[in-house]
Amino acid sequence: MEIADLVVIGAGLAGLTVARGAVEAGLSVQVLDKGRGIGGRLATRRAEGGLSFDHGAQYLRPRAPGFAALLEDLAGAGAAAPWDAADGAYVGVPGMSGLPKHLARDLDITTGRRAGGLIRSGDVWDVFDTEGRLALRGRRIVMAMPAPQVEMVLGPDHPDSRAIAEVAFAPCWALMAAFDGDARLPETHRDRAPDAVLSWIAHDGAKPGRDGGASYVAHASTAWTRAHLEQDADWVQARLLDALADIANGALPPLRHAAVHRWRFSTAVRPLGRDCVALEDDALFLCGDWCLGDRAEHAWASGQAVLKALDLVKNRQREIGG
């Protein structure tokens, strides 16, 4: 099996940031992701009849100049567009998954296999899946996964597992609903009340590059999600549709499609407080939004920190004749 310069585990925004930067720097890179697709919470769910729903991250609002420049470049490539309903924000085109798909272009990515363990022999890491089969080999590893999944791969005896275990996440149930006719719901709606069932509603069909149809995404509040995290999906769907109807004063048109998705690791409410983690003499890196905060931009910033660390590693190697 080929030994890559770098193996990235996780194809969300953090992992793709590292992989794209490393490839552009001339390294051989292989990416592994447990999902059927890539992008993590930059996700778009498709359904029959041409329906699509951005059921994870709803938009990206840049703060750092570098992240703003990336989104401008993505917009120039047709993979993103400004969304007037969220001032200063961008969305993916034709869905949020358009952003990671553009970043992933030409990358060597294996999907549908979950990393289960790492073994290092000399300067080469073997990455095994959860069935114990060898998945990839690389000289350096970047684990760009939610902290609980990183902890599982490292194991409870690893010296950094205790700190990683302190990272806390808020979960989120997401409702995807489409209607035959005007639902008379706002283009966006946010509710931060402690007893709110729905904390966010977006008219997905009205986003740039969409079809303008009556398709909506609604996110349940953290408190409601935690109270009903293990409930049956059909029960959750019914309750969230009832809450959506309440916001529409009970006048929703006939339902065309509905589904729910549970994000167990939606946002980091107690991040690590470091931009990334370098282990094993700079041969193993941990990164993700959970290192810094709860925004997608934090994932990008964490990935950038890994790239900076890799540049420092290369410089040290050149200084010693490596």
C-alpha cells in the first residue's frame, strides 16, 4: 500500500483545509472519512422531486480576513454566494455541500470507512478501520474529527485523552420539511428563549442558487434536543412539525416531504482552547472547530494552524539536512 506524506482523517472543513493546503504545497495526501459524503456539517440532504436541504451549517459569516478571502474565492468559482438574509454571510451553491466539494476537488478521498486505531512503526503510521483492516498508511496523521471520536481512536490511556474528554458539545435535532404551497414562514427566524422548541428556521428554497420552493430547515434548541436526544425519529419529526406550525399560526400547507437528522456533536460549547494539538514529535495532529469554538470558521482556523505547524516541521528538517 502506498505511503502518503500525510493522511487526514475527517473530510469536514478542518480536514479539507489541511488536505487542500498540503496538496498545494506538493505533499501526497490521502483522506479518510466515515460518512458516505464529505463536508461534515457543511451538508446538503437531497430528497425525491429535486428537493434539497442544508440541514447542518446554514451559512458562513467570515470574521478573519483569510477566511473572508477563501469565501470570496469560492464565490468566484461558483461554489458560494452571499446571502442577503444573513447580512455578510455566504452559503454554498447549489447547496452548502458545494463548499466542501470544491475544496475536495482532485483530492484522494476514501469515504464510508471509520478510523478505529493507529499504529506507528518507525516513521510510518498504519491507520486501521473499526473492523481491524488496514485503511491507509502515512508519514504524518491529521485527525480532523469531533473530540469524542478522536478520544476513541487515541484510547483512554493516551496522555492527551483527559484534556480532550473535557471538550463538551451541544447536540441538535434538525427538521427538513417541504410544502405544497406558501408556508408563510419567515425567510429566517431565530429564537433564543430558554423554553423554545425551535431555535432557528431558514427558508432553504430562497437561498441563492435554490429553486425558490417552500423547503425549510428548522433546528431544535439545545435544551429541547438534550431532553429528547434518544427519542424515536418519527416522534421528533411530529413534535418539530407541530412547533413549526405554531410559528405559522397553525396554517401550514400540505406536507410534501419531511425528515429529521440528529447532530450529536453540533457545536462545541466548551472548546479545548488551543488552535490545534501536535503530538508524537509533530507526526500526529488534532484539529477541528472544537479546538477553538463553535463556528465553521474555527474549523478553518484550526486547519490553518496545522498547516503552519507542518511548515515549521519542514523548515526544521531543511535546517538539519532532512
